[in-house]
Amino acid sequence: MLALVTFFGAGAGSSQSAPPASAPVEQQPSGAVIRREVDLVLVEAIVRDASGRPLKGLKQDDFLLYEEGVQQEIAHFSQDQLPLAVALVVDQSGSIKPFLQPLQYATLTALRTLKPEDQVALFVFSNETELLEDLTTDKRRVSGHFENLDAGGSTNINDALFLAAEYLRTEAPKSRRVIILVSDNVPTDPGMVSPNDVITEALEADAAIYSIKIPGENLGLPVPGTKKRIPTISSTIAGRKVNVAQVAAETGGEVFDVEKEGSLFLAFQTVIERLKTRYTLGFYPSHGPDGRFRHVDVKLQPRLGARGKDYAVLAKRGYYAPRPKRASR
């Protein structure tokens, strides 16, 4: 996240640097302080132990943060303190029809555990994507839309994720940004954008993508004499479909399989819990605006073990620096 940063007063177990006196600030009713036109880069991370459970209670001096291999000073540190903007992106194709009714209960119950100031927007998609609810703090309004939804059409995941990321980038500049995709993750429509476009837009929007993977009914064509089926996805579509697991990993998100979690509600609950355990680290880059992609890396101090053996870190792989401003004539 660049150019606009929200700082909340430090709570237990958190700390952050105050904006320099020369930086213009704006007081908000919530007590937050907004610093405008700064180049603080925010990196969100989830740390899991060797058994896969999120590590809670970590402090700022437990982390090491790198940009392009160079260690950075952590200027901001918090956990679930900054406001959150969630784009809920729901597959409305025929393959997920059995899950539309359970979605109302799952979303109503899980989303209301977010902070009161957190906002949620609702997108639905099949061959096209539609914004049903703009960002709102009224989570009941979001879940209410599932009463009247019907399923049908193809599955255009590419465009849905791209449009949701673009929306969050423009409509929620002050918030942490997350996309929750509810789908069987089987695209049957290539859409208008490529998988690379989806990843680029998500990284530029600084939006982590989480997937709730449901067992869809897209069974494909039966193979005579066997119990096997051939997926009804053409080679053209297969070459242009977004790999949901890949885009989730590159943006710092995860994929949760409803069958493994036990139910749609439990999968939703797990995602919301993950959002609450994400650590937010910020640093001031030493370079100026150049529009380049910058790789970032998050580790724990050596005293806490070895990454990959004792713990794992889920975080975005990098960010796009601001583009240089054009000189005025």
C-alpha cells in the first residue's frame, strides 16, 4: 500500500513510528491519524508454525523485512488494527447452485465477526461480473442478497478477480484490501483479461486473494467403459485460465477447501480468522518512484527457528513502486 497510510494509536503488543512533523496530517473521528503523500510500504503476513497453526502474539522485533534482498527498518507494526476492505466475489454459475442458500448463513455469521468499521462489497459472476453491493459496514445487507440469487451460466474467474482488485484499489485507498473468492475454481470462460493481468492488478491493488473452494457440479463428459470424466474445458480456455492457488500464494492469501474444512460455514470462519491474525509491517523504501516491481521477503529472527522447518510465512511476493510524476509544462 502506497501514498496513503492510516495510523492507529498503539495497542497492546503493537508499535509504529509517528509521522514526521513535516508531513501533513488529518485527524479522523475514530482517533486515527492520516498522513498523506507518503511512500510507506505495507506488507501483510501470516506466520504459521510447523503444524500449520497461525502464530499469535509476535512482536515487531520478532520480524525481519527485506526489499530486493536488503533488510529494511520496520517503521509500522500492528495486527488487525487498520481498517479492512473485503471484496466478496461469489461464483453464480450453475456448478455451485447447491451452495447459494448456505452462503447466506455463512456470510451473515462469519462477516459480523469483523471489526465494526470493516467494510464488505459483494460481486457475483458467471460469464459476466456484477457489483451487487458497494463497500458497506452493514454486513447484513451483504448476506441478504443471497436470498434472491439464482445460478446459471459459465465461470469467468479471470474478469471477476481483476474487476474486484481494480475496485478495491480505487474505492478503498485507506484500507487493507482482501478478496474472498467463493467458487469451485474451475473456469469455463476465459474472459477478457489474462492470468498475468489478474496477478498484476491484484499486486498493484495490494489485495490478498483468499479462495473458498467448493465442490462444484462441473463433472465433465463421461469416458465410455470407465468411471472417469473429461473436464469440458477447451484447450484455448485451459491456456488462459487463472490458477487460483497461484494467485493466492503470490498475493499472500490461501485456498481453503470446503470438503476439507467440513462445511462452507467453517471455511468462511477460517478465512475470517486468518484476516484477524495477519501482521501488518511497514517500511520506507530508499529508492524514489520508478514504477518497478520490487520483491519483498518476510522472515522471523533466527532465535525463533528456521523458515520452512519451524515456521512458514504467507505474504505477497512484492509490490509495484509508484510511477514518477510527469513534469508540468
